[in-house]
Amino acid sequence: MRRRSVDHYTGCLLGGAVGDALGAPVEFMTISEICRRYGVTGITSYVEYDSGDGEFTDDTQMTLFTAEALLRAKHRAQLKGIGGALGVIAHQSYLRWLSTQGIKLMQKKIDNGWLVQRHELHKRRAPGNTCLLALSSGIAGTLDRPVNNSKGCGTIMRSAPVGLCFYGEPGRAFDVACELAAITHGHPTGYLSAGVFSAIISGLAVGANLEFSVLESVRILKKWQNHEETLLAVGRAIDLFKLVRETGKVDPETLETLGGGWVAEEALSISIFASLLFEKDFRTGVLYSVNHSGDSDSVGSVTGNILGLINGVEEIPKEWIDRLKGHQLVKQIAIDLFTEVKGDLFNMNEEWWEKYPGH
């Protein structure tokens, strides 16, 4: 199946990082507080630093390590002719992320590959407690053996690379995203929301339109047990979009009827609604998603992933990319995801092995 271009893959990951950075400084603020501080339209650019620069948070950090895990697993499968190790490889990648937060598990050798060596990732940017605690335990949760009962949005904000990797295979993307989300979050609504999001990305990656991709993800969702809460959240987003399309009324208060985005199904619902509403307008859609009372960076990240993939990197304001700290790293990971693997079963590419060793 024919994929979208590398520019669209880049748009997906850079769009998510941009939305993350835009929302980071206003996370935990109410919409009233945002408007009092930044004007009636809220934030319209990066506001965290006096320089005008933006910086992504743990949402994008963990997205990059999810991409690393997928690339390592794909490389291993090609070189050895076998798969099945993605869960273990992903847990190791997330432990590498944990080490960038100043927490190392001494029994784990995790300091290989190129991503963990990047100094710009060795910074705490409001990491989620659930991810920190789950990974610090040294135990990887699974769908059958949950590590906790959390449904925080830490599942969904890191899952875009799954859809990009399994492009045109929304069912497979859904399954894998649930598996990886369950490493740190054990509540069904948490991992099923990640599954829905990744299935949407999988469809968009081969050119399907957003509304079709959402409905396809719902079809897959209904096959899973305990799907009711996630299904309700997606349905509310679709219903609200239809209502706004009829009435023309759109404001921050409308968005906030879907929740604050702190839990996975709310972050999913808000992002779907904002993306449907502004499907062809990256700038307006992402700004709309972050100017609300709630988890602005996570919702901005997920919305940015969707709208960046649909519209491509050229539709992201150039200033937002240029002033984003670490944007070249995000771009390189996107290119590598599009590349998938270098070398073959008989000729190992040494550069690729250094970056993404198959373990």
C-alpha cells in the first residue's frame, strides 16, 4: 500500500513536537488564566522562553523512544528473520528514556544506540508520574498482567510512531499500540485509547481522510473487551464536531465539554474533535487544542501528530520549527521511520546497527 511522503511523516512527528512545546507552558492553567496572561486569543506562539524558543516535553521524548523501539525491532526481524520481541525491546527503550530522567536501574544494560546519547533529551520536562513509577519498578506490564490501573494520557501521547510504522494496517497498529501502552498503563481505557490513535495514524499514513480513519478505528475498537468508555469518548468528539459544523459556534468552552485531557480517552476525544474541525489548517487546529483548561501539551502533541501527518511539514509555520529546540533530532527520527531499515539479511548496514541495534 502506498504511503504518504517523507514530508508527511516528518510533519507528523514535528507537528506533535510543536504542539507539545506550544502547550507546555500553559499546562495546568485555566483558559481564563491563559487569556488574562496572553490576551483574549490565548497563546499564538511559543511563550516559555524570552528568546521566543519552544521546547518539547516528555510527550515527545517518549514518542522518540517509541520510534527507536519500533526501528530496533524491525531491524532485528530483518537480520534474524524472526519477530516477536517488540515488547521486550520497547521496555528497554523506555528504560533508556527513564535514564535520561536521571533514574537508572543498575541491573539493566541500556546505554546502547544513538538516541540515549543525545544530550538534549537528558532533561526533565514534567515527566508523568505513572510512567516514572511503572518503569522504575523494572517490571513491564502486559495486557494480561497489568502493572497498575492507570489510564493517564501517557499512553496516547507517545503512540504516533506505531501508526507510522504499521501504515495501512490499522488493526495491526491498534494491537501493537495497546501492547506498548500496557507496559506502563494497565487500565483498558488507557491502552485502548492509544490503540484508536495509532489506528487513525495508520490510515492517515496511506492517505485516508480523517473521518474515515476515525470510523475505521471505532470498528476495530468495538472488537475489544472493556471498550465502552473509549468508544463513548470518541463518539462525543464526533457528535460535537457535527453539532459545531451545523451551528458554526466554536470557542474554548466548546472544546472543554470533552474534558481536560489528563486521562487518555479525554486527550483522544479533544484531539479528534480539534483535528476534524480544522483538518486542513495546522496552525489554527493546534492553537485551538492547546488553549484550554487542561493537559495542553499532551493534547497539542496528539493534535499536532494528526494535523502534521495530514498536511505535511510545509504547512507547519516555519518559525515554529526553526525555534523548536531539538527539531533536527525529531526530523531525523521521522526520516528513519520512513526509511524503516537499511541493509538486508545478508548485508548488515553498520551505521544502522549502531543507531538501532536489534536488541
